Amino acid sequence: MTTPTIELKPSAHPLPVADREAILANPGFGRHFTDHMVTIKWTEGRGWHDGQLVPYAPIPLDPATNVLHYAQEIFEGLKAYRQPDGSVATFRPDQNARRFQRSAHRLAMPELPVETFIEACDALVRQDRDWVPAHGGEQSLYLRPFMIGTEIGLGVKPANEYLFIVIASPAGAYFPGGVKPVSIWASQDRVRAVPGGMGDAKTGGNYAASLLAQAEAAAQGCDQVCYLDAVEHKWVEELGGMNLYFVYGDRIVTPTLTGSILEGVTRDSLLAVARDLGYASEEARVSIGQWRADTESGALTEVFACGTAAVITPVGTVKTDGAQWTQGDGTPGPVTLRLREALLGIQRGVTEDEHGWMHRIG
């Protein structure tokens, strides 16, 4: 398969430096975007072609475009971090590229070569490197690669044309006032995905399906919703947008991948980081009943969620229909904070990258 060259067509009018610096002083998350984007087309019979880096701009779509009707859409999320020497590196982009391929396969979309995915991200970061926040804090540049079906027509079938795009947005610290535990609503009425479904694909439909459950969690006074399995309604799977980990002293457990859980890059990384720090880390099934009983007995000492945006988020209070419990004393646990610091240290370049996860961008 031929890898398309990315033609550089940079903007003649990038955002003034003063305006960019004002945004970087308080970027939030997903509110501001850099000056450029990368686009690559795929056409049946031709493959990938017309790779370009162009000014950030709206996408014109015909009202009958495939993605608007049949939701052929996938995306990824990864971050670029400023390193101590001023260079920039992304965290495990090859893993995001491979998951992007798995998502594409599940939605009957063409699979973008790993090297093309990485080069598209690299090209955007190289062009907009001044948008990468300074080293020293937890700020980063969030990259959002995505792909949509662009064939015009209402026939129910895979599209014969697709558009791959990468955009970027500066991201502030997830916990600017210090790491704080989140409260969880364990939903026993809603399910995120079923075996054989799209739960292990990173597609917008999974997130759209989470919005009602998230609203129900908010109505219960909780920050996040936790899903149980769709068959027995007892096995803990994941939150609306993050994987879960359970800490039993020096043993760390994350729910086993069942085909209905998204295989998070942060989740996978923490299995290795935990072992590096001397903890036993494993995948196993954990029931909602076990979660409560082990918390009340003291066997389960900490619980945390993980994902690209927050890295690691401690869990405090858990609520279900007719029950409520609190992890430990309701504050972030020492293992959670140690793992968080260790992973952020690798990403920010202040801890040795023994696994070769950081991808330097020239």
C-alpha cells in the first residue's frame, strides 16, 4: 500500500503570537484549536491520496453524506508533551494508530497505515509546535485524528470515499486545583456495549449512547457513570470515557477485556508501569457486589479511572440503586498518586522512558 506524501500548505495568517499566548495561559479542554489540520482522502480503487496540511477550516458536507446518516466515524485521542530540552514528543502514537485500524475494521472502513497515521500527527505538531504548552506543568497539546465516510447517497452500505483528518487543541491540567476523587453512579439500567458489538471500537456512537446515562449520573449527584456488563448486569466494565483499576494493597486489577470494553492506551501502559514500581498487576473480572464488599471489608484500598485526558482520576464515592460506599477515607490513595506521577513523569520527560513509549518529533 502506497503511503501518501503530506503536502504542506501552511496558513499565511496564523493566529497572532499574543492571542495564542493568551489561549495557552488558560486553554481548558477542546475549546481552542491550532492554526492547521491534516487531511488525507481515501477513494475506492485508488486508496489513500491527497495528503495535505492546510489551514484549520470547516468541512463542507453534502446533506446526503454517508456519515450523517449511517455513522461511519471513528476517532482517536493522544497528546504531545513539551520535553525538558524544549523538544516535543507524543505518547505511544503507534498504539493509537493500531487501535484506529481495529476501529476502522469494525466499522467496515479502510485501515490507515500506522506510519501514515503517525506522520500525519507529526506533520501537524511540527507545523504548530508553538501551540505545545511549555514544560513544567501538566499542560499538553491534544491531538484528535478522526475519519468519516464521505460518499454522497442514502444506500445502506460502507462508503466508497472517506476523509481522514487530524486537528489539535491545547489542553490545560485536568486537575488545576489538585487531584480530586470523582463520584461514580453504577448504572444497573443502561449498558455501554454488548459482546459482538462496537464496545472495543473508538467510535462516536458509543459516546452518544453514554450521554443519557451520564445525565442520569449527574441527577444522582455523581460525576461519572460506570457500566456493568450487558448479559448478567453484575460485572464492572468501564466508565463513560475511562477504564477502571482496583487496588488491593500491592495488587492492582483492571477488568478483563471482553470485546465490549475499549482497550485504552493508558490502561495498557499502567499495567506495565505498575509492574515497574513493584506492584502485581493483572486483568480479572470484578463484580459490583465484590466492589462493595471488598471496600467495606478494607481489602479494596483504592479505585481509580484512567484515560488520555485525565491520565489517572481517583474514585471516591460510589452509588447504586439502594447502596452507597466510599473508597478509603475519600481522598486520593497513595498507590493512585504514585502511578499517576510515574506515568506523567515519562510523558513529560522527567523520568527515564524504559519502554521507549515517547515518540520524538523533529
